[in-house]
Amino acid sequence: MRIDIEVRIGGKRDRTLVATIERDRDKTAEQGIGLQLAEVKSLIGRLQQIVATAQADEVIARNCLCGQCGEPLPRKGSASIVYRTAFGKLRLDSSRYYSTCVCGHCAHESASFNPLAEILTERSHPEFVYLQTRWAATVSYERASALLADVLPIDAVPRSSSIKDQVRKVGVQIDKAALHNAEDFFNSMPLRFPDPPLEQPRHALQVDAGYIRAVPAKCHGRRSFAVIAARLRIPDGPSASIAYVNDETWSVLDRFHHFLHRHEVPIDAPLAIISDGGEDVNYPSYLPWRPVQRILDWFHISMRFEHILQRMRGMRHSQPDDAAALMKKVASAKWRLWHGRAQGSIERLREVDKATTDKLQDHVKDLIGYLESDQSRLINYGSRYRAGLPISTSLAESAVNFVIGDRFKKKGQMRWTTAGANALWHIRVADLNGELADIFKKPLYGKRSKFTHKNLWEDFPMAA
């Protein structure tokens, strides 16, 4: 069996023999029919080398000419560069040229230049990096390397350490790009603090915290650290997530502003920020430029009421009358809070506090303190619920659990530094929001080429 592949690049036609495959018809039952995996890897690897070499030669040929007289620039020497793709590691010839032509025209700002190296500022194909980062954000680095070896027809599978370095690099660049875009957008706007919205905000930002295992030696002795995750609810639109590590985030406000702006939340749109009032999630409790309503999460309030009611139900056998009276007062306090009568609810809980002792009284005191410390965040939950608007951080909690998943779970053996976890969080969230593939279509990471024809690859899209 003989396979001929016709390659056409830049209008030229070249016919090249890529591979010759032989089959023994007596061994068809043992080997099956069609190509074997090893043959496919070899075939695609050779085809990739042919196509990439033709592309590189065309790029060099188009950019080694003088822009004034059209003659080739003097050649200084030749070298090669290594370019990694999902179909194998390529070695491409890369000639270097003097910038000054014999006619005296200078084609480049430096004394000499390498056309191919100027264009390939990154030596790994974006799709190859995308596959590494996406799988590494889902499974461990070793499993990601093994998966790439089994699935992709590549010769040189990246080691787990290489994938780890690539993930760190991409995550850091995503972080920097987000912060840079946020600063550019908001630095041009005068600082202002709008009044809280009078109407119930339909946009809601639900914020919660999760914890992952730390490397104590690199995290100031801590055995775990907090990761903040938030879920944006948009009326009649898809939800979106954001996550970050506090210690690695320079400006939380800029991060949230850019996140909201990127998902087309108008700067003057009323926004509800729902959290459980914990210290770890207090950073985005206010956002300059935006009319914000802060809401204490109803789910956590309800759970605290439930803890008190559970203990009172245990009293029904020994003190049935007292238990019934106390449960009625607690139910009344919860009803008042649901309908926006926060002060009346706290007063009713104080009555319960005077009639209880021991651990039950401690639970009541804790609930009173919890409500009083965040009384400004207590709203008419019933009204907002009937309007079909969120009143709890349930989506944020599910986002925390989903983003942490098996990759970061505390029961696993993996330990993290704040920098490594923060970089991987950005990739996981981008994948969750369906944005990761688009990120690699832009010159997000690495140096930008100073070459005048740096967009030439748009005419010759390199295969992965």
C-alpha cells in the first residue's frame, strides 16, 4: 500500500511521498484492518514536518526581501529552532539576515534579524498548550502527561514538570491580562460611591470561600489557605464564575470590576452581593462606581435557626411545654426576619435567650451576634424570593465545590503553594466559563513580535 500526500503552500504545488505501508493479508485477522496507532503517529508526524517546513520556508522567503528594491537581503547565517506541536516536535531551518540592503535601505531596527524567530515568539503551538493546561486543570500533572501520551499522536510527550511550568506561565499571564484590562478601564473613570439601589437588583454576585491543602514550608507554616469563588447571576443569561487566592491578588476590586465588565454588566446596573458574612469574603462587600446592595446569605441564617430548633425538639420528651413555647418564639423570630423585620426578630431571640441555659443558650447568643454584626445586610427575603431573585450563596458554594473538585480536594495528597493554586484557578475558571479556548486565539502570553509582518501566520495557520 502506498500513500501520496499533495502539499500546497502559498500557491506552489509539491508532491511528496509521506509513507509506504505494507500489509500481509494472511495476518488480517490478527492485526485487523486499517491503520495502527503507531503508524498514525508516524504518518502525522512526517506530514506535520512537511507542512510546517513549507510554511516556514514561505514565511522566510516573503520577509527576507528589501521593501524598497525588492532584492533579497544579505544572509548572515543559518540555524534551527524547535517548535512543539500536538503532532510532534519540529526542527525548522531558520536563516538570519542583515537588516541593511545593498541599496542602503534598512528593513529592520536591529543590525540583523531572524524572520521565523520574530514570528514564532512562543515555541509551542497554542493548541498544544491549550490541551496541556486544560487537562492539567482537571487531573494531576502526571495523569495529564499520561493522557496526552495515550490520546495524541505525538512523539515527545511533555513531562509532568513541563506541564506544571506551562500551567503556571499561562495562569500568571491570564491573571496579569485581567488586571491590566481592569486598570485601563477604570483608571479613566472618576471615583464615586453611588447610593444603594432602591429597587431589588436583578444582577447578583454570590461569593463564598473554600480551603485547600497548603505546603507549610512555603505558606508561612499554614496547613491550608482560602480560595475565594464567586458566581454571577445575570437575568436571562448564562452564569459565570471567578476564583482567586487572596494572598496572590493585588487588587480584588479591580478583578471584580473587570469580571463584571467582561460579562456585560453595566456600570450603573444595581448589583446584589450575597455572602455569609465571613471574614474571608468581606473584600468585595462594596464596589466603587456601582450601586450595590449587600445581602446576608439566607441559607446560613436558616441553618443557624435549624440548629436551635433541633436542640429544642430534643427537649419535647423532658420539657414538652417549655419546648413548645420556645419553638414558637424561634419560629416567630425566623418569620419576622424572612419578612424584613430584622430588629423584631432580634428582640424575639433575646426573649428566647433569657429562657434558655447551657449550650442552647450559647447557640441563641451566637445567632443574635451573627445577625447584629451584619444587620445592615438583612433584607426582606420573602419579597426578593417571590420576585424570583437569589437570596443565598448556593450557586457560589456549588461553584467552589466544582472548581475545587478532585483537583484540589483536601482529602487528596496534593499540597499547593498560593502562587501555583492561583495560576491553576484562573485556568479552571476560564474552562468553566467556556473561555479557555478563546484565550489561546489571542497573543495573551509571551512576547509580542516586533516584526513588521507578525500577522503573516493568519495567511498560513499552522496545524496543531
